Amino acid sequence: MRQAAFGLAQHTMDLLRARRGRVYGSSAAALVGTGNNGGDALLALALMARRGVACTAILTGEKAHAEGLAALRKAGGKLVRTVNSADTRQRSRSNRWREANQVIAGADVLIDAVLGTGARGAVELPKISPETLVVACDLPSGVDADTGQAHGGVLPANLTVTFGALKVGLAVGEGRLLAGRVEVVDIGLGPHLGKPELHVLEPGDAARTLPRPAQSVHKYSRGVLGLVAGSAQYPGAALLTATAAVNTGLGMLRTVSVPEIGPLLAQRVPEAIPAPDATAHVQAWAVGPGIGEDPLQAKNAAVAIGTGLPCVVDASALRTFQPEQGHGRLVLTPHAGELEDLLNRAGLRVDRTAIERDPLRWARWAAVGYSSVVLLKGPTTVCVSPDGYAVVISAGGPELATAGSGDVLTGILGALLAVQPVQPSPYELARLAATAVLVHGTAGRLAGPGPFGASGLAEAVPEALHAAAAGESVFNSTSRVINSGSKEIA
């Protein structure tokens, strides 16, 4: 607990220094629960008080960690109670939080330490101003540490200081969005932790995953991708996917599309070579973007999937995809709504809301049900293989929420599959899929600042690929991405 408290105090003071410009003379409040999480916060407040911070603990229950209380009192900290210990009946909500609200309003930073990792369910917390600087102790109170599901009343944090290892609930689901920046404090649990539940892809991992062509390669050995994309209804999807694929560095792109798109591809993506159907000789396939309801394109997609080659299955190709079509070299790329359809088709009754609350669980179900790698798109993208291996990646932001963005991702991933020197295993496919997401998110950052369409996103792929290959990151602390310094999650 003392190690955890020291880490919490240091990171909180660093945030005060960065955001408020000072530590000495500043003020801190903490919402303190009855368990060990509250004890962490009390000891952290005591350390901060000795550094000249005016500290107040707001006790949310009738009891609190005894050693922590003693340390805070000794350091000159103050206490505010929200429950009347003389009368166990809670006061009315307005009376209960009146003094606490005054303390919070005057504080430079608020530490949330009401509930810990073992708690479940909703939590009652005071209303705070959006301007309040919040540090979550271990995780935001009300966030499920295992799933990321958030219950009512959770305070969004600017910073979460978590202990021992990065919790799954801070990397996926709503917890990822509510945690802000995440810092892991080592408290010596390493030897006692089991096998990681999942991994977070970092820029250095992507650099090791991306292929580096040898000097002796030629256009056929460098990688040939087959693309089934576009229809009379959606011609633009083929152009976006083809542009992204070519910009990722292919030896050759062979496109299977409808006659109306041929002249457009020849003009916009002259590198693309038309192919009559999905029997073309390629190293990998990408199928689905913009094929809509076109029956011939649906047939071409099915033929490509059935070749047994590595294949990205996206968009319209997911609508009729059946569990028996799955095999270990496929990467399915649904968003939550498309995953709902896939799971229902596999006999699992689940809705989109449930998927968004626990994305890791349902992506794993789909990976098993379809014997395929699943790339579940979202604020944090989850990539899982049928054996349960999972890797998550937080890259990009609202700038990627534009029509055609998913087509660009399919082009990037398809190209990365085609340029692999050997056919990847499901484990390697999951890592490669996450790497494509990182390149995609990096392209989104580089295409700005300012608004842009998916065409601009596709054009930014070469620069994004260069940054990823160098292990560079274009994301900073204000982008609310995980910055843990540790890939493994307990």
C-alpha cells in the first residue's frame, strides 16, 4: 500500500505541476472509500501534505483505513464526512454532499478512491464541474476492472494511476474512455501475476511486426493482393481500398470489380491491375468494401474466402458470412453492429449494447464461432485469435469517423497480409491486424489538422507507415490513449 500511495502521490503532483503550474501551495481533495483503495488515497494525501499541498479527505462511508487516517491527521490534512456516524441514516443527498462539494470546488485536483478493483455495481458520487482535474486511484470508481463496463455515476478521469499491472477494464470498453491517461505503478506483483489476459500494442511492437523487404525482391515476391471491392452502387469503396493498399507498399494489386469501376480505377489508381474473377494468382485477399447487394461480387468474395489464403473479410462480405466458411487465415473486421449479426448467425443472442460494454468477451466468442481472427472496431480496437490470444490498440480518434475510413483500413491490412514472407499463424494475424489499426490511426493524425475525407486518409498512409516502421508515435497525452509503459495486462 505504501508503494501504491507513493506512486499515486508522485503522479498526482506531476499532474498538478503540469496543469496548475505548482505543487507547493496547491490544494487536493480525495473521495475516500472504506477499503484499501481509500487507504491508498489517504496515505498519498499525507505524502502530498508534507510537500505543501492543502489536503482534504472526503470520507464516503462510516469508516476508513485507520493507518491512512492517522497519517493524514499527522501531516495536517483535514477530514470531511458525508455520512453521520452518530445516526447511521444517510442525510438527504443535498445535505450529504454540501460541504464536500465546497471542498471539491476549491481543490486543484480531486482523487477518486471510492471503489477498488473488486467492487461491482453503481456508485454514488457528487456532481463535479467538467473543469475539475480528476485522478482515479487504481481505476475510476464504478468501472468493472475485468470488462471495462461502466455503471452509473462514474467520474471521467484525466489520469488513472493503477497498481501492479494494467487492468483489462482500463484498456477496453467504456473504461478505456473514462480512464484518461493511464500510468502503471510497479508494487512488486510481477512474480505473482498469471498469464496476461491480453496485450496492448505499442509503437515499438508495430515496428517489429511490419515486414522489411529484402533487396532481392521483385513485384511478385514482394506481395500480390487480390481485391474484391466496389459495385455500381458503391464505386468509391473500391477506389479508397485500392489506394490504401497500393500506398502500403505492395508488389502488385489485382482488382475484381464491376465494369463501371474499371475506368475509374485506371484513372485514380493506375497501379491496380484488373482481374476477371477471384481465381487470380495472389498471396492474399481483401473482400467486401462496397460490394453491396451485387450477386456476382458476393460470389467472388465467397470464392476468395474459400481459397484458404489469408483474407480480410469486411463490410458487405460479412453480411452473409457463415460459421462454416471460417478458417484460421481469415481476419473479420466488424464494428459492433456487424458483430451482433455475426454472433446471432452463430446462435448467440446478444445485442450491440452488450457488445460495446464487454467487447473483449464477444470478440472472443466470434473468433471461436467462426474459427477466424476478429478485429472488432471501436474507440479501442480488439483483435483476437480463435485460441483466445488478444491484443488491443488505441489509435486515432474522432477524425477517423468518416465514410470510407473502414475501406482504408481494409486496404492497409490486406496489403500487410500479402507482403508477409510466410503465411502467418492466427497469433501473428492478430498482431498484424492490430499493426494495421495503428497505421490507420496514425494516418488519421497525419492527415490533419482540420477536417478531411477518407481520400485524404488513404493518401497519408505512406507517411504513417514510415512512422510506424520507425517505432514513432504521433499520439500524445491529450489524445486519451493508454501510456502505461507496460504491454501486459493482468
